[in-house]
Amino acid sequence: MPELRLRTSDLLLRPTTEADLPAVAATLSADATINPRLPRFSALDESTSRAVSAHQSYWQSVGNWSPDSWRLDLVVTLGERIIGVQSLEGEDFLVLRTVDSASYLARDTRGRGWGKQARRAVLALAFGPLGADYAITSAWHHNAASLGVSKALGYKPNGESRERSDAGPGADTMVHLRLTRTDWEASGHGASVKISGFERCRPLFGL
Ligand SMILES: CC(C)(COP(=O)(O)OP(=O)(O)OC[C@H]1O[C@@H](n2cnc3c(N)ncnc32)[C@H](O)[C@@H]1OP(=O)(O)O)[C@@H](O)C(=O)NCCC(=O)NCCS
């Protein structure tokens, strides 16, 4: 889906390509787990490990894509620079009409409202042309920035769970949140997002 573009006041989001992967790897840091389900290679140095993760994650999302189970990875760009990745996921989307999301930004670009802009962009895609009814998300209870983005965009509490920690042995609390179409539309948050190039992507979502 090379033509899809999501524009916010400062950012452009577009589907990740293989050529983007070195720049994507460069945005990763120790606190930005690209995908907790990826294998870890403890003998690799940090930068090689990030590059492997960026490539495996990309190929997984492309190789496993189906209308019943998809993950759209968009690079978040500020001018010419790739500053992070914003993902949107759908499992059994045609029935559940629910999307999940995940994101990370390079450390030096956080805390300036761009995390909110990137999330708002994919929510506009989800509640707009994709026709979602719900957006869910999850974050560790101590991840104030991720929880802050969700709360600012109108997500409401949707329970907690105990999960194996990805920061060490033992378990920790994962907080779940949910945004309804009604709350999204009432918020007007989608108005500032411009979406183009979606029509040719529609069949890939089974729509
Ligand atoms: C999560 C992430 C993408 C958010 O991007 P960001 O640019 O930092 O977020 P923004 O500046 O757009 O917004 C953060 C919101 O959380 C709030 N926030 C941030 N840190 C906070 C803190 N320590 N305490 C309370 N609120 C906090 C901000 O005030 C803001 O909300 P507001 O506009 O209502 O005030 C980014 O921090 C990141 O890459 N983190 C590491 C990876 C990660 O944890 N990803 C999510 C995995 S679930």
C-alpha cells in the first residue's frame, strides 16, 4: 500500500518500506521494545540486535498480513527524518471492528506532542475509512507517556492484567484502555488529520 499517507499538523505517516529499516533501527532504544514477541539474541551487540528486530518485525507484518489478521507499521516522519513507528493492528477486524495500536519515538523527539499526533493519525484511519467501532491499547502501569497519550485522546479504563514483565523476572501490571467511536467522534480529534491514498489499500483489509 505504497500510496497511503496520513498527515497531522507536524508529521507525515506512511507505510514502512524495506529501505526505511536502517533509519527505523536507529530510532530504537532500550525502552522501546519493537515487538515483545520477537526473539532475542543475547550474543549480539545492541545496535545489531536493533537492526535484526527492525527487519524481523517488518517482514513479520508483511509476510503474515491477511484481512483477518494485520499489522500496519507506519514510519513517523518529521520533515526528512524518520522519528519512530506507529502501528495499527486488527485481529478478526471485519467481525470485531476493533483496532489495537503500538508506537515508539526516538528519545530526543518525545514529550513534544508528537506521540499524540501519531496516535491521532492512525485513529483517524481506523474510525474513518476502516470503519472501526473501538480502539484498544495497553501499557505497563508505569508507562506515563503512553497512558498519557491514550487518556488525552479519550480512551477510558478497560481493566488490568498481570503479565510477565519484559524488564526482568517476575510479573507486572498491564493497564488496558478503550476508545469508542462515539467518544472519538465527539472529541473532534480526527479533524486535523488528512488521509490520502487509502482506496487502493481497501481490499487488503477485506473491505
Ligand atoms: C509512548 C510515546 C510514543 C509517546 O510519545 P510522546 O511524544 O512522549 O507523547 P506526547 O508528548 O505526545 O504526549 C504524552 C502525554 O502523556 C503525558 N505524560 C508524559 N509523561 C508523563 C508523566 N511522566 N507523567 C504524567 N503524564 C505524562 C503528557 O503530559 C502528554 O499528555 P497531555 O498532552 O495531556 O499533557 C513515547 O514516549 C515513546 O516512544 N516511549 C517509549 C516506547 C513506549 O513506551 N511505547 C508504548 C508502548 S505501549
